[in-house]
Amino acid sequence: MSTGPFSRLHDLVVAAARRFPDRLAVSASDGQLTYRQLDELANRIGWALRARGVRRGDRVAIWLDKSVRLVATMQGVLRAGAGYVPIDPLGPVDRAARVISDCAARAVVTTPALADALRAHGLSLDGADTTCLSAWSDVLASPSEPLPDQGGGADDLAYILYTSGSTGTPKGVCLSHTNALAFVEWAATELRAVHTDRFANHAPPQFDLSVLDIYAAFRAGASVHLVPHEHAYAPEKLVSFLHQQDITVWYSVPSALMLMTREGGLCDEKPARLRAVLFAGEPYPVRQLRELRNRWPQVRFLNLYGPTETNVCTCYEVPVLPDDDDDQIPIGRACSGDRVWAERDDGHKAGVGEEGELVVAGPTVMLGYWGHPPQQDRPYRTGDRVVLGADGAYRYLGRRDGMVKVRGHRVEIGEVEAALHAHPGIAEVAVTVVGEGLAARLVACAVASGAQVPDLLDIKRHCARSLPRYMIVDSVRWVDALPRNHNGKVDRKRLLASVG
């Protein structure tokens, strides 16, 4: 699939600044930027990074709150020829330090306070290997004219998104400009995005949903409106945001939409210009989706599917739903120029009505995991079980491994268990997820290492030193022994039955 007239992500803003220099580009709690202002600020950041030795192919970690500065920094990193690595601004220092070290970041863009926290954690930010850009005055003192091109290509690294890892440590998914643009071009075309659109950005930058919000808006010369972190799951504030910002395209996990419907009054009044609602990251229960979808028949509803490793590779447009049909919504057909198919356990392609593992090949498939052999042109096996319907659309059945979704976030059970195993009061532990959607909870079954059983608050504090908030267990059930099968492995089915 062609990525259109653009070969690099940062070309989108350059082009929009030429066409719509005085149009609003990005709005956040810290201010607004027109396309001209965004273009100039991105150049200044690029120059400041070049002055610190950043060159083509380097990685630059960005540890900032959701803000216009964050978006401009992403653009500046790309203009310097590097790839950016967004870090959860609400996450623990330990995790941020691990990500920065793992990707061998050449530079870190953050605030003075967070830079001091990293140094206190033992991370060197002032040496030959890693430098820091935390003084905004250095950015403003840099030139605003375009940077000389270093010859970067479409297959260069654009960004790395760190996801939960089954080995107990986060793993970096490396995406190229081609990977991202193949999806962005498809999304902008499918949505018929125009410069008068106003995209909401609900997802944080380290979550792959944010790619559509930001770059499809830039592709069209439209504006993107960043939802503040503190509003992410505040239903009344989210609904007010939709109305006040005059949003035309909304994209989030179903959990957020369900919360907005149930507790925020989303169905009370349709936002005046809203024309498309997109959701991804987890199944949307049909009964809850029907309430919203059928209330707004003139609004398009799209169910998007794809792991971080492929971004969005299938799409299903949800029609008005019959009252007597509670079947799960399909994840749809291939999109973004990708090819998808289901493969049976015997290695053969699954036919209609047969289960198999979804496999993806095409332009959105990642470069590979950081520090591991490249993906090259090999298809990506998603680990998701699907079935092909007679209508040609795929339906999601579940996972083949220990990865679960908690309120839209990807969680590898192994990483949570690794953090819990490091607690001195825990001898053995196994974690499972109970419930769905907003009701999903991470529950640990643990065997104490001594007579003194740690309390839940102590365990949560321990986990908070290395895990993001959404990966911290909600409760712990203490047992004498974990349920095991005849092979000696933890029996996950019995575990779930005991805590469900």
C-alpha cells in the first residue's frame, strides 16, 4: 500500500503548515499551537537535540505530561532524524529508567524535576552516552528554520512503544515511518478527514491509539485536542470535553465509552458535530454498544483491531443493531493495506467457521522488538484466536497465551507476577483477571514466605515502584498452595474458578 505523498511522519506537519499556517493544530491544558507555531517549535526542538549530539537512528525518550510541548517534542525528535520513545508520565521512576536504559536513548526530554528523579535513581543523563533536554529556555533559544535533512528514509525508526512483557520486563515495539503512515493514510481516507475536523486524543502517547488521533489530524490539516490525564476516566468531564471542544472524531477504549454512557450522560445529548466514534483495545459488550450506537444512527461507529505490533489491521463498521441480536461485534476485515488470515493448529489456513490464530502481513507490521532480531518481511502472529464468519469478517475469540486486557491496557501476566515475586513476603504467586471492561480486576493468589502475611497496601506500594498503575493487582488471595495440573504447572482454569 502506498503511504500517499508522504514518506515520513513529520512531513505531515510541514505540509499542513504550508497550507493552513494559521489554523489550530493542537490544543491541550497548557495552551494551543497553530500549524505555523507547531512547525517552528518542532524545528527549535530538533535543533536543540542536534546540539546535544542526536543523529539519524538515535532514540530519544520523552517523559512529559500530555501537552502541546509533548506533541511538538515528538515532531522535533523526528526532524532530528531520531525515533521517539514516549514514557508514561504517571508511571514509576524505576520503569522510566528501565525503558531509557533498554533502548539506549541518546537523549531524554523531560522536566527538571523528573530529570533529577532519574539521576537520583542512578541513571546518568550527563555523560557521553545519554544527554538530557529539560530546560525549555534552551529550546526557545534554538533556531526556528528547518533542519538540514540527514537523509532519513521511510523505513527508518519513527517511534518505539513499550508494552508489557511476558518475561517480566517491558518490551519495545519498533515502528517505522512506513508502518505508521500506512495506517494513518488509511484512517484519514476511511474517515474522510478534512481540515475542519477536530480529533479528540484520549489515549496517552505510549498507547498506540494515540497515533490515529494525532497523525490523522495532521494528515488532514485538522486539529487534535488532548484530553488531560486527570480526565481520562472522569465520565462527566469527558462528556463535557466532547461538547466544549466541538469534537468531530472520538477514539478510545470501550471502557471509557461505557463509563461516559453510564455515569457521564453521554446519551443525553449528541455533541453537535460528532460524526465518528472509534473504539479498540478490548471487546465492546453488545448490549452497552447498542444503547449508544442506536441512539445516534447518523454517527459512524468503527470497531478497530490490531496489536501494537501492527497498529490497526482490521476494521468493522457497526450498523444499527437489532434488539434481539447479542452476538459479539466482529473485528472485521483487513485494512491499512495489510493481509490477514487465520491459521489452524496444523498450520493450514482456517476456512469459514474454523478457529485459528490471526496472522498479519503487510505495511503496518513492525520493524521488530528493540534488541531482538528484526521482523523483516515475516508475517506477525498475533496470538489472538479468531473465527472467520460467512460474511468475510473475523470475530475475536480470545488469547492463546498469558496476555490479558485490563480496561483496554495490554497486560502480560508474567510481568505482574515477576514484580510480585520480588516481594520478600511472597513465596509463590499466580495472577488472573476477573471480570470484563470497567469491572476487570487483577487478582493474585499468593503463598506467603513466612508466618507474617503482607497487607494489600504494602504489596501495592511494592508493585508501584516498578509497574504502571493499570498493572497493580486489585486484590490478593492468600492460599496454602497454588492449584497445579499433572505437569506441575499452575492450573489457570482452576485458579480463575477459585477467585471468580
